[in-house]
Amino acid sequence: MRSLTHGPGRAVAIVLTIVLAVVVVGFYVSPSAEANHKPGHGNGDTKPPETTITAGPSEGSITTQADASFGFSSSEARSTFSCQLDGGGFSSCTSPKTYNGLSNASHTFEVKATDAAGNTDATPARRTWTVNTTTQGDPVFVGAGDIASCSSSGDEATANLLDNIPGTVYTLGDNAYESGSSAEFLNCYNPSWGRHKARTRPSVGNHEYYTAGASGYYNYFGAAAGDPSKGYYSYNLGAWHIISLNSMCENVGGCGAGSPMVTWLKGDLADNPSCTLAYWHHPVFSSGSEHGNDPKMIPSWDALYAAGADVVLSGHDHDYERFAPQTSNGTADPDRGIREFVVGTGGKSHYAFGAIRANSQVRNSDTNGVLKLTLHASSYDWQFVPEAGKTFSDAGTDSCH
């Protein structure tokens, strides 16, 4: 009878046979397994995304700004991006991408998306434009208030207008809803108006102070917003003196004639006798049904009037309204009065009008847009520029006092 017990040599042969089989199987299986870890194979996605430039200088345009900012998107979620300028090589980037101090020349921006599967757009989105700062004329001052909300697309529409308007950008408060937090500035304001941050001179609104000390606002804008304990500052723009005031003045020492802000304002005006424009959030005059007239900035208006100031810009009511020159008590004064514009049209929402105030000349409550002012040596032009698809506008000119 044959024994079923085998010697050591037989056992070794069996083990070697098993090992060899595993190696052979692995040799044939591994290429397929490896392929499943390559981009596009694991989930069957081999189609590259499409990249779109959503904002920035228009194709073929000529701008007088040495800075340019581009917004862009992908047809696929969770894509990453690479950008290059003037063929300098692609590198990782996020939207918006800003370039500062560009030379007077033709420039080309390119961006391409890579999706989560690793597929890259083989035909990058491309935009060519020309910078020519030598053609710059009188300063342009452009902006609005009541701007950005993550629940609204209005700020994207108005930011698109800014893309093609050179000059200094102003904001009239309530820049980032609902509470002006750092997260809201980063996620709601920065993707739209944030691409013009380098040329923005802001003012603060009541919604910013829903965050303690308006810290989200001051941290976002930095030195451009002035001393955080004050929130008011001034600067010159061409022949004009420009003043940004804090109409949340109850938070910085008060609003009255003897308050720190108004005392500073009187001294600043005395030191700068020229065409003058001031801006802040809460309007002294407004026909808006939501808020209307707010008297707390009358002491500031009176100081401006006494110094011969010309223009005041405000927001707060989400509409556009232009007033004839007047005193702080609403008396028409074509010779020395201040002309006020309410420009709460930055994109958040719209408010209806209520009782129409004296000296109100033009009103609109259904159009987002920006107010562009061209500041000449002894006069100014204004133009309300509406969002794409809307036709309302308002334009005119007036002399300095």
C-alpha cells in the first residue's frame, strides 16, 4: 500500500508552485489594476473640463489701468486651475487672479482647469487686451453700496461693470452681507468686487458692525479702510479732495458737531480747500421706503456745506436717487448746496420708494449698477451705469463751488 505521506522535497515543490502562480497572475492583473489608478480610469471619466473666463478686461479692449483681475470657472465641480500671463508658464491659481503694475503693452492671460479625475483642458481659455496708461485723463471715481451676498448674483453683475471702467473704486457700506464677517468678505465679496480690491477706497456700513468692531471689514481692507478705531480718512484724487466718513459714528465717539469725527472733518476741510466729495453709508436724504432720511450725519453735512463741498454719496436704501443741491434742512440751494446721490445699487437687493423727498430729481428701484464720476479740475460728470440687460441710466455735469 502506497503511503500518503510525502517528504520535505515534495512540500517545498508545492510551495514554489503556489508562489509562481501568484506571481504569474499578478503579472497579468497588475497592468489593469494600475490603469484603474490613472486619471480618468477609476470612474470612467476621460473627458476634460471646459474653462471659461467670467470676468476681466474684454477681448481686444484697451484699458488705462496697469492692474487687471480675471474671474474664471470650470464646467466641472472640484476643478483646480493653472494660469499664465504672456506665456510665462502655467502655475496654480484661484479665481480671481490679479496682476498688478502691468507694462504699457498687449497682454494675454490664459487659464486651464483640471478636473477631479485629473483631466486637463487642452485648450485654455484666453483673453488678450492692451494696457495704455499714457492715455489716462481726469480721474474716474466709480462704485456703489449695499453690495455682496452669497445668496445674490447682483454683485457679480456690478463687478462685471467695474471690469471695464478704470479709476478708483469706492464702496458705500454694507459691503458683505449679512454681518460683514471675515468669512462673508472672503466668500461673498472677494469673488466679485474683491478683484478690484487693490484700487478700492471703502466706507463702512451698519452690517459690518454686526461683527464686533467691524473687524471683518477692517481686516479685509487693511490700511485702505483707515484706522479701525475711527473708520474715516481722506485723500486727494486729481484736483479733488475725497473724504470717507463713518456713519456708524456712534461707535467711534459720536456724530455731533463736537464729536471726534466732525472735529477732524472741519480741520481736514480747512487744510484742503478744493473741489470736495464725501461719502458714507447712511443718507441724510432718501425717498426709500425702507429707511428714508437719517439725520445723524447732519453735523457732517453742515461742516461740508460751510467749507463749500460739492458732492455727497450714500447707500443704505437699495435704490438709486439723485438730489438737487441743497442745505442740510432740505432747502434748495443751487449756488452753495451739496448734491447727494443715493447709490445702494451694488447688488444685494432692491427697495421700493415711499414718500418722495423735496429736491429729488431722478429715482430708480429695479436696476443694479454703479455710479461713475469723472472729476475735472473745476467740475464733474456723473453717469449711472446699469447692469447688463437693463436700460435705466442717469447722466449729467455740474461745476464745483
